[in-house]
Amino acid sequence: MKIRPKITPPFNSERLLKSTLSNSMLSDANDFLWRVDIVKSNSDFFGISFISKIYVELLMAVESDLKSLIISLSLRKETPEDAYMVARNCGHDISKLYSEVEKRAKNRITLLKLKDKNELLEKATQIKVSNRYKLISLLKIKTDDPLDRLFGVGKYSSLLTYEYISDLEKIALKLHQISSKSSKRYLDMVAMNGRNIGKYERRVNQFKEKLGKKL
């Protein structure tokens, strides 16, 4: 059986710039996930403040992967600037990011199973990026019923536990695999010959100039 050689698409600075943006966010997500794994593997202490910071790292990984997906699933006619700003304007709102990704992924790539999606959007996102501060986490947990808080079954106290961040980590890893698959399927690896490097660098500079402080 003959193996067909992979056909390299012609140089396209727009597509390559999208690759750079998507892969940068994919790399950010990977860094967050690595940090969570390292911290969990090398610590015997998991107080509320410590747990909440690990939790936020996982939320940031999810956010980065969703933003990567928005760009890797962008339409050909959508400029890198427009795709980037769609992701950027969603901020830290994971529900909004996921909704945007769903619209782009339809008939193209399979996202999280419904159970994982619901767990992420309906439960896990009750904790926000602001929970990286100990005070915010403590104030939220204090809103739980005292008895629920004691047994770790309250709205917030049930989330800020080692067991729950382990479950959330599994969902984040699944999403990371999806994001990586999308980037490989729809975008190019950032590699080019010397003649095209200058064209690409000029396109990157245009991107920086157009967005300026919006980056």
C-alpha cells in the first residue's frame, strides 16, 4: 500500500498568523496544566487558599484552549485580527467562549461530551478567576450553610476540594486534546523558507499595529 505524501499548502501569511495565535494560546493552556500537575504531585498541603489558586490555573487552561479553538476554527475570510478580538472580547467568561466555539465547531470537530460540558459550564464555573485571592474564596464559602460547609457539600465548599479539582483537571485535559487536534487539522505548522519570512514578519507587524493596546 502506497503512502501518499502530505501536500504542503502554499505559503499564506494569514493562515500562518492564525497558526501562531492559536498555538500560542494552546501553549499557554499546556503551561497551566503542567503547573497544576507539578503542584499536585509535590504538595501535601491543600488549604482553601492553595486549592483555589490551583482551581484558577485550571480555569485559565480551559479559557486558553477555548480561545485557541476560536482561532483555529475561524473561517478563511475572517482575518486574524477579527478572530483574535472575538476570543479577546469574551474575557474570562468560559460560558461565552464555549458558546462561540460551539458555533464554529458545528459539523467540523467534536467537542466535550454533554456530561463534561454541563459539569464545566453549570458547576465548575461558579468559581471565578477572582478566586485566586484568598479573601474572595473565604467570603464565597461563608455563604454556604454552616453544616454543608462542615461536610464539604455546599455550593462552593464542594468545589474547593482536592477531589473536585482532580475531576476538573480531567475535563480540562480532554478539552486540551480537542484544541490541539483542531489546530493541527485546520492550521499549518509555523515553518517557511527564507523568502517568505520577510512577508510573514511584515504581516505580524501589521497585526501588532492594528490591535495596539487591545493585545
